[in-house]
Amino acid sequence: MDKKEVAQILEEIGTLLELHNENPFKVRAYHNASRIIGGLTESLDHLVETGELRSIKGIGEGLAEKITELVKTGHLKYYEDLKKSLPPGLVEMLAIPGLGPKRIKILYDKLGISTIGELEYACHENRLLDLEGFGLKTQENILKGIEQVRRHSEKHLYPAALEAAERVHGSLAKVKGVIRSSIAGSLRRKKEIIGDIDILVSAEPKFVDKIMSSFTSHEDVDRIIAKGETKSSVLLKSGINADLRVISDKEFPYALHYFTGSKDHNIAMRTLAKKADIKMNEYGLFKGPSEKFIACRDEEEIFATFGMSYIPPELREDMGEIEAAKAGKLPVLLEESDLRGTFHCHTKYSDGVNTIEELVKAAKELGWEYLGIADHSKSAAYANGLDEGRVKTQWKEIDQLNGKLKGFRIFKGTEADILPDGTLDFSDKILSGFDYVVVSVHSKFKMTEQEMTKRIIKALKNKYTTMIGHLTGRLLLSREGYPVDVEAVINAAADYGKMIEINAHPLRLDLDWRWCKYAKEKGVLIPINPDAHNAEGLRDTFYGVGVARKGWLEKKDVVNTYNTSEVEKLFERTRA
DNA sequence: GCCGTTTTCGGCCCGACTGTTTTCAGTCG
């Protein structure tokens, strides 16, 4: 059993224990372990074999035993018994906002409700009213919550959430009395999937009411969920929840850090603060028993209080950033302005809508100095893939354009299909005529992980392969990626001197940021590619920058930051 | 269930809001 499955089971155990009203710290231990295992870059098998598992912070005797059983046998009796003890519908009911494990358990124990459907029916029959701790309002809110679960997935792609957040934040920033304001939460950390929007504002107390009201009455608001003195919560018409917190300007840096999260990062920071006898919350840092306020003007000064360098929001996932900041070993993260071009773009030749010239114009407007064209290859019939004849026509056009363009270079590339047997669908003769070759899987997704990994590694090994495109083929919120051993592919890329793209399309963001740090450590170079099918799509590259930053990547790790002649050399090197 | 310069037991991050209470539990982040 691999780490993804183990992490999933640990997560589920935590949830089941919650429904059993277990000790919340025990619950947390499981959720925490799930995150640790899911984020491991070394082989889980190896950790189990050597017993090193036990030495990981957060994995004690009990968890190590259970994980070992899972890895070795593929089963865990403890988990299976736990699963049998409760109907599966209870876990689904946790998705209803405002309904947590305690009350779900009461509903189950007292009324025998075990599915969302039964719960809805019971609400309509007013059967919740007689239960202690439940009332009419609760019943109404549960009904609204059920409707919300059905209407919206509760998860949103980064661009949609960002657009919604910027509309609300843009209006709020202009409201009288607002001193400082920021989008916080997972959006500020540039997560690929966003649960809800967090906005933070600082203001004098006399303006707070007006600011809250201007938020809850914003034209994008569908329904007000909560409205208080410091916090309000609404459901936007787009189906995204948005929270606003208003604090004094003195508190702004602490609140910004707190509401940016992640939750795990915050817990780790608070624990660290506590060791220094400092209480840390959204209102400040307080030293010693007298709780003396430690003044910080911004987040930099908060980190500096603990002898740490500034941790960029993207890194705040409790995945080593705190230790690195203490040691002064944080990476200098890639910036958007470091990019000089991109690769993997489609034109009218295959399934894009623009001509090469139109894409070049758009690239120049972004301040870039080169652009790689990588249309589909001949077996991608669904995408109007190019055969050898049309490839040569395209080369001629690119040569002509390169002759005309001053200070700009078009690279000749292709997105060659990786056939089921791992070979590419062009001969070496044709492949050698490209400046670079992106290889991608577009067919026969239903292979075993072993077969798929073998297929991809074989394609990587091809002399003319430069980089692999969208490694897992996932489409966020709509399609799981095909099964592939990412670690093995990264190792192979390192061995053969090949690159792995970050596909920057917001539905893909594949390579996942959780793997970037490992790829970097292995010395694998990463290009950021928009997979653009029109000129506007080139801008998606900037979502890829977010992924790279979350993945600890620096300028030198990313191919797009090199100049034209350096890129040429890097491409040649992949054929060595 | 984990952890330890307060070390094998007794803690475990901390606060806001809601709805149901008449002093608090549940939920959320």
C-alpha cells in the first residue's frame, strides 16, 4: 500500500474517531499523521523496513504499528472495525456546514438518522425540535446547509476564488475607515483548491459597523451566514463562502499571519512561541506572565521575534519552513518577473485558436524574449495532431518568423503522444529536427500504476525527449490523475537528465507543488508551461509560478528564467 | 495518540459566533 492510500485511511480514522466523540487530541494525532505520511518524499516502504518511521515527529508507537500493518498487509483491523461501527452516511453528513461530529452522533443515537436524505426528511417533519441542544433555527440552518452541499461542491479552483475575492476585497478597500486590508487564507498561500475566501481589514472601532454592513450587503452576496463585531461570514452568489475579519491596525500583522494559516503552520508557530514563553494569537504576541505586548509593525517583525527570517505565505504549510526559517535556510523564491518565456503552447496547426504570430505578439506584450510552440503530434487525431508533412510546413513558418523577429526567438517543439508501449509517435529523424520535445500521455489512462510508470519512464529515456508534460493527467475537481509513481518518474528524470513541467493550466497544476521540492533536490529542472490554446492562455503561466513558489523553487530551478542561448544549451543537454 | 531542558503523566493553540442556554456547548478556522 502506498503513502497516498495510507494517508487517506489515517484521515478517515481521525474522522471516525471524531464521530465517536473520542479525545480531540487523539483525533488530531491521526489527522496530523495523515498529513505527515502524505507529504513524505522518501519511500514509505523503506521507512517501515528500517523502523525509521518511529523517529518521525508525530508518529509514535501506536501509529507506527498501524502504518506498518497497512504497508505490509494492505489491511488494518483497527480501521476495519471502526468503519463497521458506524454507517458511512455519517461521514458524508460532516460536509453540512454547521453540523459537526457531536450533533451528528446525537442525531444518529436519538433519531437513527444515518444519511443526508434521512436528515432532510426529519427536518421537514420537525423531528429535531425535541432534541436537547437543537431548536428551530438549527433545523432551518441544517436544511440550508444540505441545499448548499447539493448545489456547490464547496471546493473551488484558484482562479475562480481569486476573482471572487478580488471583487469583494476591491470594494472593501475603498470603504471609509479601512486602514490596511488583505486577502488571507489559502488564497494568499496560493493553494490549487480553495475552500473559502478570507479577507482581513484594519479600522478604527467607529467604522467597524459600516464596514461589516458594506461587506454583508455587497452585490455579490447571496446569503448572510453570520454577522458579528469582528467577524462576518457570507455565501457569495458564485457559491463560495467568504469571511471578513475587522481588527485594529495595531493588530493587523498578527491577524494577517493568523488568518493566512495554514492551520498546521499556526499550531507549530504557537507551540514554538509557547516555548519562548510567548502567547501568540490573532491580536498579538504577549510575553511572560504579565503578558507584555510585543509590538510588530508587519509579519517580518513577528518572525524576527523568534529569530526567523520572513516566511512567504506560499510556504506556510508546516512542511519544513519553520525549521528552515530558524536556520536562515529559506529559499529565495521564484518571482513572476524572473520569467523570460515559456514552452508548450498550441496554435491553429493543432487545437489552438491563434496563429504562431499572434502568440508571439502576446508573449512580447508580457515582456518575454522567447516562446516554444508545441502542437500535438500525429496520433492525437482528436486534437488535429500534425503529421510529418505539416510539421515541416510549421518549421518553415517558424524559420521565416525567426528571420524577421528582432530580439525574440521561437523554439520549435512538439507535444508528442506517449503511446501505450512507451514509444513516441514520431521517428527519431523527425524528433531530432525539433528544438525540444514535450512527451505526454493522452490515451489509455486505465493502466495499473506499474504499467503506467514503466510507460512514462520509457518515454523519458528516449534520447529526444526534453520534458514530460502534465505528469499525472489530473483535472482538478473533475478527474483523478492516472495512477503513476511520481517519485519513480522524478528519479528517472534525474538519472536521464530530463525535465518535468509544471503544467500551469489552473485545472491541472501538475506537477503538484508537493513534489517540486523533491524534484529540485534531485536536480531535476522544471519548466513552467501554460499548455495555452489561445493567446490569453499564456497568462496561466503565472499560476505555475504560484505552484513553483509553493514547491520551494528558486530562479535557478526553473527553465523559463534562463535566457535564449542558455535555454538552447539546456535543451541540448537533455539529448546528451 | 504524541511528547518531554516542566520527561513516563498530564498536558496538548486559541478565540469568535450561533443557538441554545441563564453560563455554555458545538462548530469553525
